[in-house]
Amino acid sequence: MLNNEDPSLHISSEKHRATPSASNQPNDGTISRLVFAASMLAKRNQEVESEAKKWC
């Protein structure tokens, strides 16, 4: 901490930093949609790879 810094400002900024804002935290619905999309892409990738093996 700098000598000219107000200690009360330092404490409040530490408190603010320790508490993440809600906008930075995805909710469970967002996470489950991302997991679903990833699983669908993985399934599609397997289908494409197996189809490609038939032609090669």
C-alpha cells in the first residue's frame, strides 16, 4: 500500500475483489447448455469420422 493511499479505500477494494460479481458467474442453465452442446458436437464428430473411414 502506498503512503498516500487511504486505508479505508484499500479495505473496500479488497472486499469488492473478494466477492465475484454475478455477471462473471454463469448460471447452471448456461453450464448445462454448454455441456449438452459439447456432447452433441462430440457425437457428430464420431459420426463424421466413422463415415470418413468408409470412404478412405
